Amino acid sequence: MTSQNQPDYDVAVIGAGMGGIYASHQLRQKGFTAHGIEAASDVGGVWFHNRYPGARVDIEPYYYCLFDPEVYREWVWTERYPAQPEILAYLNWVADKFGTRDHYEFNTWMTGAIWDPALDLYVISTDKGSSFTARFLVMATGQLSKSRKPQFAGLDDFAGEWFQTAHWPDHDVGLAGKRVAVIGTGSTGIQTATALAGVASELLVFQRTANFSVPAHNAALDREAYDAYALDPAGLLSQLLAGASGTIMPTYEGLAASFTPQEQQRLLEDRWAFGGHSMNMIFNDQGSNMEANTVVAEFVRDKIRGIVTDPETAAKLLPYDHPVGTRRLVVDTGYYEIFNRDNVTIVDSSADPIERITEQGIQTGGAHYDVDVIIFALGFQAYTGALENANVSNEKGDRPTEKWSRGPQTYLGLMTHEFPNMFVIAGPGSPSTLSNVSVANTQHIHFVTDLLCHMAERGLTRVEPSESAQDAWVAHIADLAKNMLRLQVDNYMVHVNADDNSRVFMPYPGGVAAYVEKCEAIVADGYAGFEFS
Ligand code: NAP
């Protein structure tokens, strides 16, 4: 470790997922030294850990990718919605190409990062007993990386095997012919259940809340479309940054009431046939007007009724307790169809909650289910979990999330006041997972790299957002979110204050284009809201 004002590295990049790989590359391209830390044994981030059966991306790889022209042109995706092994192979290939591994320590956990105000640098320590210094800290630790651990009573008594989807082993766990329970029906649980229906002898899907799921219509990649995008990946990125969600898919058609019921049905059928998240963007007011939302919700419920042949099973699967799209829409590959199989059962654990795990299986209030394997797909402590884990502290010894007890406090979702030189990639307060996160990551990484170049050119060594700029940003997000149906529904994007039930929407809800415009205006105004020294 250096004892002078010069740090060992310009930047410490924490995490080697898609964001970390690109951040490290981009920073090095611009002449900065960047040293990475990654707890896993290799690159991949969420795609390294979430290798559960059926894991696949739910947006198309034309734009869920890196936009580096060479990478874009050379990699050949096979599917419209690639599965986890293909995405992990891609990230490994990119890491080879970028020489990422030469700049990372793997199997290494950052145990602390302490800001030294005299030297304007972080002292970073690891669980290997080593430490180094870096002027800047880039937290590419992901928004959905701290998983919710199963906390069911009796889990230690279970005689069978249990797994968490977010920490899936790197070997075949041998589920064929076994009685398997999946607990959780978010995107992860639905993908897992769909993949295991034809593998397990018996599959029990424990559903606490019925979610809306729409078909992906997975298929071979449209190579012609890909090749057309590959002609100009930079142009593609600009197009994505000028849109609402960082994707290219059919978008808003108008207010629901501006169409006749027949026209509405035609639009809905078209979107169902297209598949995926485009279902979220048919009527401009479906996210804010309950009547408009119900048109879409009832259409999806009708589809579920049409797919699931047993009416009693279908009734359990119908989501009624939240408007469609207010929890992240699930994109599936034959989910509702699995319930037409004799070996698959939906267990309504809101009507009959899980009481405990026993030696033989799962005990609910009214029944006992014998199983050989339990799979927990319980979700994540989104947005704040990884930062809480990271043990970053400022000169007063505060942690970044300590002041977030009433919701995240950031400027642009990138920085938080009193934590100089620490950047969070796609953090709360930015479009993040509300948009295509690979576009969100890219935009943030470009912003940070440009900011560091700006500082280097001027000999500046310290930056943090002013408290007033941060307060204004938090207020701006609250204002944008106040009429959203999504704010009223419990989901991982909403922080609920326990004392007064007040709600804080965590990602930036104004859309990618509006966010980018704000960022550009701030840069044009000499990085307004950032304080340098
Ligand atoms: P999630 O959407 O938060 O779902 C967690 C599930 O676990 C819910 O069904 C929840 O029930 C249930 N659960 C949690 N605690 C429980 C308990 N104590 N008892 C019973 N049930 C419990 O998490 P996720 O499925 O991992 O998805 C999170 C996000 O990751 C997605 O929205 C998406 O952004 C991303 N993701 C993307 C993909 C993809 O690209 N294809 C795949 C997977 C995940 P309640 O709803 O009742 O709380």
C-alpha cells in the first residue's frame, strides 16, 4: 500500500458482472488504472450465481449486451431469449477479449473501504488480508444480488436437499424423478418451475402471490435483424438511450379510452403474440389509470383461464391483488401450461401459509407435503442489499445506506452525499432495473468515465453531490412516482416506511430518455450538483 498521496490504482471496481466487466474495460481504455474485486471464482455476476434450471434473460439480446462494436459484431447469439449458460459463456468470452481477469482478484470479498479525507482515496481491505488504495470506488455490485435467505422454521430438520436459486451449485443436482417443491413465484420461481415440470416426478409450486406472466415466444435469434443492428452498435445505443425503457419493442399506442373495446382487444392480441414486456406498454395510461389497467389485466386473466384446463387450478393462478405491471411482469416459456400436467400442483400459500419445514417436507396450516427437494426462489433485497453488504465508510465512520432508512438518498442514482468518489452503477434513483439494465449500466459507466476524465484534466481529486442537489433529485423522483399504480403495490421497487406506511419508489420512473436528458443538462452545466475539489 502506498504511503503517499498517490493511490495504488485510480479506480477500484467491485463486482465482475456485466457492469463491472464493462466499467473496468472502459476505464482502462481511457487511461485509468482499475483494479477489480469479485467474490465469485470468475466473471458473470448474477449470471454466475443464478444458474438454476430454466434461467434465461427476459429481454432480447439485440440490446441486452455490451455495445462495444467488436464484441457486438463477433458474438453470435442463438436465441431470442438466451439461457443462462449462453449468457455466462458470452461474459466469459467478453472477459477474455477485454483481458478482464488480469485486472481482477477473484474469490475475494471486499471487507471494507474506508475514505481517507487527507489523501482523497479509499483504503480497501479484503478477506484475503490484503489491502490497497484507490482514488475512486465503482460499485458494480448489482441491484438484485443480495438474495433473501430462507428463514422457515425447521429447515435444519429437513432430511432432503434444499437449494436457493440465487446460489445454485455448479453441477447437476439430479432432480430427475424426485418430488420437488418450488417456493416463490416471481420471475425466478416461474422459470424454475417451468423447467422442472418435465423433470421432477412431482412438482409442487408454492405461490404466496399470483403474478401476471406473459409468453416470451422464444425462438431462434433473427440473424438478419441482429446483423442490421451490428452495422452500427453506437447508433443502436443512441436509439435505446432516446427511448423509454432502453429496449426496442412495440410501445404505447394511446390512452385506453381512445380505442373501442374491439380495437383494444386487437392491440392486446397483437402484443400477446409479440410477447414479453411489450405488454406493459400498450396504453399510455395503463400504469396510472385503474380502468385502463383493468383492460390489460382482464385480458391476461382470460388468457390464463384459456390455458389452464382445470378451473380450480386456474382460479388459484389468477392475479387479482395487484394491477398488471405493478410488480415486474414475468416473461415465461410455457408456465401456465405446466399446470395441465398430472405431476404439477399449485399450492396457494396465501390461503394456507407455510408453517414450517419438517424432516419429510413442508407443513402448512392445513396440510403436509412430502418432498425430496425444496427450491427457494424468494427474491432479493433489491437496490440496497449489495451496498449494505459492502462495508464502505466515510470519514465519520458512516455507511452509505445508514441514512437510507426512509428510502435511498442519491443524486442521479450514481452518488450519495458525504461519500466522495464512490459511484454506484445503476443504483437506486436511476432507471436501473426498471429499464434494460445493460443500457442503464452502459450509460452510467460512460457518465462516470467522462466525469473522471473531466477531473483528471483539471487536477481534481474529490467529487461528491451537494446535499441540496441530492434532496432535489429524491423529491423529483417522488413527484414522478406519485401517480403510479406501482407505488401503491408492495414490490421490490418500493421502499415502505414501517412507522407511517409512506412509500418511496426506488428506481427513476421518468424513463431512460428523460433521465439521459437530465444527465446531459447537468454535464452541460459544468456538472451541476456535483462539488469538486
Ligand atoms: P421476486 O420477484 O421478488 O419473487 C420472490 C417470490 O418469493 C415471490 O413470489 C414472493 O412472494 C416469494 N416469497 C418471498 N418470501 C417468501 C416467504 N417467506 N414465503 C413464501 N413466499 C415467499 O424475486 P425473483 O423471482 O427472483 O425476481 C426478482 C427480479 O429478478 C425480477 O423481477 C427480475 O427483475 C429479475 N429476474 C429476471 C429474470 C429474467 O431476466 N428472466 C429472471 C429472474 C429474475 P410474494 O410475492 O408474496 O412476496
